[in-house]
Amino acid sequence: LGGLKASRRPMAADSVIMNPERQIIALKAGAILQIFDLESRSKLKSVQISENVVFWKWISSRTVGLVTETAVYHWSLDNQAEPVKVFDRHNSLASTQIINYRADIHEQWLALIGIAAGPNQTVSGQMQLYSVARKQSQVLEAHAASFATISL
């Protein structure tokens, strides 16, 4: 596999997410979140959070997005700070299963996507679009979202 080697480590985790660009992993075990650098074999960060994380992913090579039942947080690799609350989840996403969280390249526009059972055995999608600059949300019917940078 191109020089990649599998290695075993004694760890217990509910879920693990791999950094999209570097040999860094984030582990979640209950309320404890940890980030490890696999190349240097060192722990970079660790935090115990009071809310249940229902969805999480790397939104960039430097930031993990954490979605709880009530809010969305960003946890940056750039300092030793704990996760920072970015916005509250809109009520219309309260009963949805979160399936994705996206950010634009500058992390100024954010999209939280959830699905729920709709009428007549359909799947209803809800997206909360959030502007960091305006500190304002808009809820739209949607199942997916993406951000792009276009040069004209």
C-alpha cells in the first residue's frame, strides 16, 4: 500500500476520525476527546466535555467540529484552548439525526445538516446555514451542502 504500515495501539474509543491532511487522529471515548500525532507518537490535546457529542468531523486540517444536542463547537489544534461554542442548534434540527457538518475555507460560513423521518415514509432534510460574521442562522430544506471558492 505505498509504504503505509498498519500498527496496533491499545486504545478504547467510541469513534476515531482521521485528519484529512496529516497523520493526526482524534478519539472519542464517552465524554473524553483526545487528539494524537501518529508520526511523533504524542498526545496533542485532551478535553472532557459536559455535553454528549452526537456528530464530529475535521472541518479543516486544524479544526474539529463538534455537534452536541444543543450547540456546535470548534476545537482548534492551534492552541491549548478547549472547544469554543460557535452557534446554537436551531430548534428545527432538534429531532434530526446529524449527518454532516461543513465549513467554507475561511470557516466563516457553516452548514449543519440533519435528516428525520418525513410523511409517507420519506426522509426530510434540514440544513442550518450559519454566518460567523453576522452571528445569524437560516434554516433551509436540504440533505447536503458544499462550499466552493471560485476565481473570476
